[in-house]
Amino acid sequence: MRRRLAAAAALILLAACSVPPEPQQAPVGESPFVYVKNTDIVTEWDPSRSYSNEIIAFQNVYETLTLWDPVTKKSAPRLATSWRSSADGRTWTFSLRPGVTFHTGNPLDATAVKASIERTMAAKTGASYIWDAVSSIRAEGPLTVTFALKYPVPLDLVASAGYAAYVYDTKAAPDLGKWFKEGRDAGSGPYTVTKWNKGKEDELTLSAYGDYWGGWRRPHYNTIKYKAVPDPERAYRMLQRGEASFVDRLDPELFAKATAAPGVRTSDRPSFTTAMMLFNTATGPMKDIRVRRAVQKAVDYRGLIKRLKGSVMPASGIIPEGLLGHVPDQVPKQDLAAATRLLQRAGYGPGGRPLRLRLTYGEGEADEEVLARRLQSTLRGLNVTLETRGMHWNEQWEQGKKRGQDIFVMYWWPDYADGYSYFGQVFRSADPPVLNLAYLNDQGLDALLDNAPELTVTDKPAAQRIYEQATDRVLEQRAAAAMTWVVKSQRAYLGAVQGYDDNPAYPDVVFVYDLRPSG
């Protein structure tokens, strides 16, 4: 996510040609890259099941067949150097990079690719749905793997996904599940796991893998340290003192300070990350659609954008601008008169029964806290008491799976650079809910979404129409959520860090191997 991918693709292609290989020697010396995040880092160690914050580390430990390039808006080489598809889009063949090994020492070949993706498909959890179109995988030779599909999908794009597309060594241990739970990895990336302190501030340490196929001739960071620091003020002080190399998100006031601070660089880019308020459509008072619509209309969307001072942008529809399925001119607006009428029709509101709602948000997410407090104040004037609670993500998610709140505030980004995962994981019927934390069970919506992946390849205008219908169904007909804003990726990092760039398809990821440390 943090690199100029057009240049990265060129470097990858050069490595695949006849240029002499770089010496396989990990960098030496004490030059850690320290990444500070406001939430826990690792939720799930198994790359077949991973579906949370660990993406920021996993993209440095594991690799995928392709990588999405935000400049060309196409897939670029990674573990695959080239690929081709049949005319009907139902057969895809990938040629693999020679000489790649896993951190276990085993070779990464076509058989390993087949085994890892088949294991991920069998897991049937997390983002494994990205492979639903695959009917079979064949190892055609040591470095050639072919996928046969049940229906056409852009498999080169699927293979670049931030989750569930990792290639890993299924032969790392007899009990692979136990191996991963112990905080081990089986990747092929430039860094490997050396220390994991679950629940601690110094949560995770990665070290350079000496036999990485890209080599270590040029200056690189030899160690990556991931710290969980919920307090943004403290995170910023750590950056100022040089105790942190990179802070993925600061509140608007701190980011403004960072832009003027000596020795600190900043990056400010549009992202694919959307702030969602998911409403409990299954139980409690928000099972009543009138209450859900009232809360939708009570949100001060414009006021929040203004309060957050340039760190966010208005959301229009569900899918953000830049991806197929975006619906322009559907920016929500506050309407307190309509909210009052809806509450009164449901027996609540001014003059009616008091209503109590529970909202959870991510601890350390300063902008989510602003949303919670402003909504709490607005609803108080409508005879609604909103209980708000900031929680560690893992705790919030576990409670959400048990339908333990009325409103679940979270950030969402696509599994790969496509609109489907905004719907397929968040609003498609699911039991248990996993990430459908609005608990929506809408067979009509499901039927619409079933056609979207194929149409993305065969008929993009038709796919766009489906996403427009799905957006209307979720936000208007079912009032299952409110889309409060789209995040602007505002990063702060030390001036000595060279080569950082941002890729919205891999939110919050810093591809540390591509960076160049300087004095």
C-alpha cells in the first residue's frame, strides 16, 4: 500500500529477466522500522482465515500472485511474472517466479500455490469467497498453474486481494492450524515473524528473511516493529522523539501539526476505506425500520465532515469513488424533522416513550469517537439515550457476532479493488454473521449480488446497475446502515523514511521492503 507500484512492477520484471541475482544476505545493523497503530495488530494468524488488522504485517510476510497497481488500475506481477486467460474468461494460467522459497526453506512452486489456495478455499471463512468461481486448480509444471472457473471473474485482480490470496507453505508443519496459532508464519515475503507479544504494546516484530528472492543489496530496514498505541497524542509524541517511524492515522489537529513539524513527512490521499454505522436489523428496538431510518436521518453528516477538518470526505452510496459500483449524487443529509416523525410513529421521540440504544466503536479511533459523541448529543434532543462504548477491535467484533449492540461503527475496505466485498461480506445473508453486523437477511439482495462478479467481467454497465440497485436496497429500502464518510489516508512518518507511497487497495499497509532508510 505504501509504494509507487508502477516502479515496483518494473523492478519485479527486471528481477525475472537475466539480470544477475542479488546476494542473498539480509541487512545488518539496528535500523528498525517502527509502525504505530491505534488498535491491536493480530486477530488471526492463519493466512487462510485472516480478515482483520494483521493485513499490515501479513503483506510484508506473505505474498500473492499479483499486486494491484493504483497508477494503471490493473494487476502487476508479484509471485507470478505473467498470466493469460482464455477468450471466455474461464481459464487462467499463471507463470511463477523461479527461485522463490518459503521461510521454511521449502520451494514455492505450482504445487505449493495449488495446495495453499485449495486450503484457503476449504476454510470457507474470512475472504475465502474470492475463490468461489474456481472449479479446479492444476499444476501444469513446476512454475505453471492453471485455474478452471465455473464462471468468468477477473482472476488476476482476485489474485491481488489483501486477504485470502496469500500463497503459503502448507507443508510447514503436520498440524498447520496449531503452527499458526503459536505465532509462526509460512510465507515467502521479505520479512518473517520473530516475536509476538499478544495484547502488549510491543505486539509484533518481523525480521528480514535472508533468502528473499528480491535480494538485499540496496539499503533496507532489517526489522519491523508493530506497536499498538490507542492514544493518538502519545503516538504523535513517539513520532516526534523518533521512537516511531510511521503513524497510520492522526486526528485532524495532530495531522495539522505533523505537516509543519521539522523532520516529519505527511501523506494525504483519498482511500477506499468507508466509515459504516451498521444497524441491528434482527433484534432490539432497531428491528423496527422506522427507528433505523430515524437514526439515519439524525446523523449530522455535514457537521462531521466539517469537524474532522479534511481528514474525511462525504460518502455517496456504499462503494467509494474510483471503484465499479460507486453511486454518485447520493450523499446523505441530516433531517431532524423527519427523524422526529419516524420516532413518534414508532412510539418514541419527543412526547413518546424514552428509547435507549447501544453503540460500539473502535477504541483509539478518534474520529469514530467524534461520531459517537455528536450522535449522542443529537439523539438526546429526540428523547433517545445513546450509550456509547469504545472497545478494542477484537472485543467489539466478538460482541458484534453475538448481536450485542444496536449500532456497530466500523471501517470497511475492499478485499480487492472491486465493489463486491462492500456487499458480499457486509450485507449478504450470513449465519453466523461474521461481518454482516447489520444481521441483514434479504434474499432479494442476495439474488442481485449473485450476478455481480460475472457481470464485472462480461458486462460492466450491467454490473454497475446491480450495484446501484443493491445500494438502494441496503440504504433506502432496508435502512440497514448509514455511510458517514470516506477516509482520507493521512499518514505521518519520519523524514528519514524514503520511498513511501500509498495504495488504497491495501489499507494501512506499508510495504517496508520498498523503503530506503537514510540518516
